Amino acid sequence: MIKRRVHLLATGGTIATVYRPDLQGLAAGLSGQELMVEPPPGVDVTVEDFSRVNSTYVTPRDMLGLSRRIRAILTAKEADGIVVTHGTSTMEETAFFLDVTVPNPIPVVLTGAQRAAAEPFPDGPANLSAALEAASSPLSRGRGTLLVFAGEIHAARSVRKEHTSNLKAFSSGDAGLLGQVDPGGVVYFRDIEETRKFSVEAIEENVDLVSFAAGMDARYIETSIARKAAGLVVEGVGMGNVNEAFYRGIKAAREHGMVVVVVSRSPNGRVLPRYGYAGGGASLAREGVIFGGRLSAAKARLLLMISLGAGLKEPELAELFAQY
């Protein structure tokens, strides 16, 4: 029987977390080898420690480094699937970054844990076992980057962390589950739409994110203008609306040549240029604001960093975001 090869890249996170007396709290500490579980039958696993941090410390530059490493593994044909262990706080961001920057030939699967490794009945081992199963399955090929957690398989483009502590931490909202890992193996419920991939070697890190809430003024947008940010993601409400003060700030940002993308704080549905008042989506569209589809603010920021780093201009950027 031909063995399937899975390469495990460990980055830290709660799955690798133990109690640190010197910190009087939990922190990532275990290596990838210490995390390893019994692999599925017929699967060989190689383990590499990419980093050992809790995921609040992960940056887009780290994500780019991880993407480069995975692309090198693909080029060398060293694996039939890849698993990345990662903290849950920013796992959806890293998964999305990899989905946009890594081609689809073999499965790339992220997983982690809600309970620390040193706690009673940690969920990390079961999640890692399911991730290895998904990464080694031929059914997972060509589906982009996946997130496997609590037996569920999510597409990177739609998944969000929905609970701070429950073991079932992630949801794909309106899009629904992509599949699941059960005692019978890996099952998929639907296909995933192809989106553009960027094998980038650099990203535009000077991209800001500002969230709107009732009664806010434009001071944070003015800060972005003053520091000459290359791009700005605005998390509006509803279908992508803000108040008049925010509208004036966005208008000024556009006059200074800044690329502005609007998304919604609502976890489901998409942004649309429907309302015509100053701050409504239609008024933002008249200023050349790009609409971010169903993307979360965090994912829209990463996509803008990647696409600006790839040299895309505004018409191309609008077409790109329309895919989401």
C-alpha cells in the first residue's frame, strides 16, 4: 500500500499551551512532536516547529512566511497534505491568508484547541486527529485551505470563530459546513468556488481597519490619512452603512488617494450600495469605495494587504473583492 504523507507545521496556540508559573497563566510551550497523536492508518507524518506562540502574536508577515514555507513543500512534492496547528483567536485569518496565497493541489488544514493541553480532557488531540484525517484524504484535494474543528470542516473564506470557550468554536454562517470528519471518515457536503490565488513575496502592511458604531466621528480615519495609509477597511453596519461623520472621513480618504473597502459587522449577508443618504452604501459607492462582499473586516484587511502587495489597481481590486 502506498503511504500518504502529511507534513505537520506547529505554530503554538492553546493546543500547545501549558501553565507557566512565571507568568501566572497559560502560554504556548509544547512542540509539534509533543502534540502528535496516532496518525490515520496508512499515513506518515513529519513534524516541523514553525513557531511557538499564542495566536494573538501572529502577524500578516508571519502568515506570509508560513505561506512561503507551504509553497516550498508543495514545490518539492514533500507531502500529500499539510496540517497547521494554530491558536483559535486568529486562526480564521491565517486560514484565509493561506487560502488566497497557496495553490490548491494538496489539502492545507488548520486546527487547534479551546482547552489547554494541560487541562483535563483537552480537545486538541481529537481535533488534530481529525485534521490529519482530512489532510490525508483524496477527497480534500482542490478545496482550498480548510479549518477542521470539533469534527467539522469549514472553508477558510467563510469560517469565523463564534464562541470564546465552547469546544464547537467555529461557524460558517450562511455558507454552511463544507463537510465533516466522522467515524466513517471524511465527508463533503458541497464544493468550493474557485477564487484568485496570489503567490506573493511581499504584502502591503500599511492597511488600517476602523469599525463604526453609533455616534462615532472620523478621528481614526483622519489618523489613517495623516499617516498616509495605503488602504483602509471600514467595518460598517447593515449592508455597509455609516453615519455622516464617517462618510466625510471616507470621502477625505478617497480624495487623498486611499483605497477604501467597506464590509459589515453583521456576520451573515453581504454589503450592497443600497442606501443613498450621506453614509449609506450608495453614497460610498459614488466615492469609489470597494464593497467587500461577505468578508469579515479582518479577512478584508488581509485581502487588501495581499492584493496591494501584488500590485493590483482599483478596477482589479473591485473585481477581486466581488468574488467574495
